[in-house]
Amino acid sequence: MTETPDDARTASAEPEPSLIPLNAIFATDFVEILVPVMSNNTVAELAGAVATHVEGIRVPARDAEKAVYHNGRRLDPQLTVAAAGIAPLDHVRVDYVE
Amino acid sequence: MTMLKREEWQHLVRDVGWDYTYVDHEAVYPEWHSGTGKVPVEAWRDWEESYKVTYPEYVATQNEKEHAAYAVKAALQRSKAFENLDEGWKSSTKMHFGGVTLVEAAAIIGELKMARFGLNPGWRNMAIFGALDEMRHTQITLFFAHEFVGKDPQYDWAQKTFHTNEWGAIALRSLFDAMITSPNVVDLAIQLPLTFETGFTNLQFVGLSADALEAGDINFANMISSIQTDEARHSQQGGPTLEILIQHDPVRAQWVVDKFFWLSARAFSALTGPAMDYYLPVENRKQSYREFMEEWIIDQFMRTLRDYGLKKPWYWDDFVAGLDVWHHSLHLGFWFWRPTIWWKPVGGVSKAEREWLAEKYPHWETIYGPLWDTIIANVNAGQMEKTLPATLPWLCNTCHLPNDNFTYGRDGKWRVRNWPLKHNGVTYHFCTNVCRQIWWEDRDGLNNPTVVERFLAGEIQPMDVPGILAWMGITPDVAGDDGHGYAWAREYLPNGQAARAGSVTS
């Protein structure tokens, strides 16, 4: 069967971004919270989304780099949420880099 | 005609029963209600309550109690006592009215189940008295709260709470459905009268009664003391049931006690912990929540375990460690998510209060100090939007309370750690490893979705804070706000600013 130009476009296109609700905690905060992100957000954007609910709100804001930990691994901030293997309802911890 | 003395006739009537000939035993006492399990049915003949009562005695005593409680109420109704109470204390009573009143109603069902399906006639008679007790408790609590509805609509939640989807109501419904409504009567007698009523109602009814007197709330102390006298009698249904179960199925006995001691401890850390350590004015506090738990709950529970030959629960160290953190985190959560609750939580972290907290809980400043300092700075900067929630706290799939329990790790840090579990392709999260273990053992019976799960399933529309509040039944006139108008934050302002600062409102 011959591949048509339309088929080729479909095959190479990124999947539609999807909503990924996460169980998240920020640094020394006292509670896990619900934070929705999109699968095409970067890990750095995910860190920002979690921090929005906590940093300077309950946890004192620090001028320091933030890292995202998932299943015990520190994630590359440039990766997308999907590429990092983060699935809906997963837990992520966002913390300042010491 | 000479009347027989009680001791001359009661033994003949208290356990009158008969064998059925027209129907099978199983038809009258089906296993799913009667729950004898590995215990031979004839073993229940040995069931005997330690404190015996007859119906005439019961009626006379209850009549006396009712007259006393309502007479005190009538006298106080003419005074200005209510108006002079601190809002922190009033909120302790609002929590009690909303969180407890309809549990008393659920307990009527529990007692009636034991009255119908208990496998000994003496037990069934005791349970009848228990049902009458619980009816009285429901009525007296509703009646006492009703007086205040005209003054403050949050008191209406004495009747309303359990008819809403408010998140605390869901947590309590989940607990009491598991403890009272759904189990067979053997498990029920150990879960409700023994573990909950013997073990924990002391906390709410003795501890809170003492605090009520300290706070000047004689009316509330009068009401709950009257209730507690009944608890002391009908809670004894648990002991004889446990004695017989242990002889034939000690593993089941241990599991039922362990499970409901843990779940009750979680609930009381929410219901009583903040009331004792934050809402009661600091000058009125005699004991911290932890001290009260150690004296009234742990000592008594250990005695119960020893008396019945049970082991200390597998999670004991986690429970004791939790006394330093559970209720502090829950208090912070109640305060931060205050629009979602039916009372007015006070911050309770003025300088004097923090000094008291740091003395009673040596790690308090390390764990909670920086969090409250950030909140205080936002309050004092007038940035009230930063002190209010924009998302949901994650709720535990077992106890339905927030996942907010700090533990001290091997890394030398106090952190809230995640306790996940993947089952049939779904990820669940728990507040503690113990709640996760309980869920795993009981997973076929625990199917109550959390508010977060209902939100993600699209049951709550629109999917924003107003939508969530509407779904919970919270209207603007009852939504919680700081009980002291944020006054406790102002003393942290630099000198001079504090004097000029006006009232801060959200």
C-alpha cells in the first residue's frame, strides 16, 4: 500500500497534548496537592506550576534552582512531561537544589 | 403483693432466648449480619455484660439525666454566656456539632443491628438500651445546637453536615459507614463500642468537657457530660464480644482492633487535636493534645490490649510519632482551606501561642514555623489572595484526610513522604504507610472515592474553587474565615506598624 502525504503527516506528528493531573509536593510544604499539567509542558514548567501554589505562599521563596523528582530520579528540566514518563496521578516532588 | 428484688429475677429474663424449629438458624441470623465466622454459635451463650440494667432502672436514670441537662440549658439560655465565648472555642463546638451529631444517629442503626442480629439475648437487650441512648444523643445534640442557629448559621451544620459533600463529611461518612453501617455485628461490637467508644470518646467527651469548662462554656460541658454517662454503659458490649472472638479467632480480633484504633486516631486528630491545641484560648489550656492522648487513650488502650491478651498494633511507633505532627498539619490545612469548612478556624499562632506549642512539641518551630511565618507575612502585607487555596489538597484513599504527615527521615529532614499504590491500573495515594496497608487488606470493601477522584472524574462542575464549594454545599454565609479576624498576625508587624494596622479581612 502506498503511503499518502496525509498519512505521513499523521505518522510524524506529535500526539495531541493531554491533561496530566499530578499528586505533587513542593519542598518543605505540609501537604500533597493536585496540580494539572499538559503532557507537552516541560519539566521546568511543571516545577513552576507546582511552585505557583506554594512558593511564597506557605514555603518561603528562595532564589535557587528547582528540580523535579519522579520515582526517585531527578528529571532533565528540558524534557517534556510525556518524554519524562510522567503519567496521570503520578507523584512528583519539586525541591530547591541545595 | 411483694415485689421481687432485681437480683432475684433479672437473671431469668436478661438472656431469654429459644431454639428455632420452624426456620433455620441461618435464616434468622444470617452470617453476613451476625458474623460468627470461626466462633461456634453455642460459644455466644457465655456472652455476659458486666454492668446490668433493667428497663425501669434505665428509664428512671435517663429521665433524671434529661431533666438535669435541660434544666442547666434553660438557666443558661437567659444569660449572655454564649456571647462572651471566644470564637476559637465556639468553632470547637461547631466542629463537634457538625462532625458528631449524625454519627449518633448512625449509631442508632448500629445498636439496632446488634439488637437484632447479636448472637446472645443478653447482648441484644443491652443493644436496645444502646439504641435508646443514641437516640437521646442525637436529639440532645441537635437541640443544643439549634439554640444558636439564629445567631450563627454555621450551627445549622449540626443537622446539615452529613447531608453534604463537604470533604470532612465525606471523610467521616467513610469512617462510620465502615465502622457502623456495613459490618456484621461481631466486628461492629468491637469497632464501635470497644475501640471507638471505650477508647476514644473519652477524648471528645471527657477532654473536651474539661476544656469547655475552662473556656466558660458550661452548657456544652453539661451536654457532653450527660452523653458520656451513657457511653460508659453501652460501650461495654465490646468487651464480652472480644473475649469470645479472641478464644476462637485471635487473628480476626487483633485485625479489627488494630484497624479501627488507627482510623479512629486519624479522625480524632482532626476533630479534637486542633480544638485542644489551637482553638481553646492558650490561657485555658491544661494539657496538650499529645499529653491528653498519652494519659487518657494510650494508657487505657494498652490496658485493654493486656486485659484481652492482644498484641500492640504493628504500627505503634508510627502512631506515637504521629501525635507530634498529625493534628498540627490538619490545623494548618483547615486554616488554609478555611472556605471549605463550616467553622471559623483561628490561626492560633500568636507569639504566646507559639511559645506554648514549642514547649509542648519541641519540633513544632522547625516544621511549621517557616510555613506560618510565610502566611503571617502575606496577611500583614495585605496579600490575602496568597492565603487562600487555588487547588485541592490530595486526600488519602483510606482516611480521606489530607496527605500531610511529616516524618523524620534518614536524610535528617522532616518531610511529607508519598505512599502510592498501583492496583488494577489505577494509582492511589495514602497519607501514611498504615492507611495504605489497611486499604490493601480491605480493598474490596473500600470503594468510597475521594473528593480529588470525584473532581478528576468530572463530577464537580465547574472545575474551579467556586464549583467545588457549591458541590460541597458551602454557601457564602457559612464558609469559614479566620475566627479572630487575623488579629494574631498583627503582633508580627514591625514596631509602629502594628499599632496603625487596621482590621484585615479576606
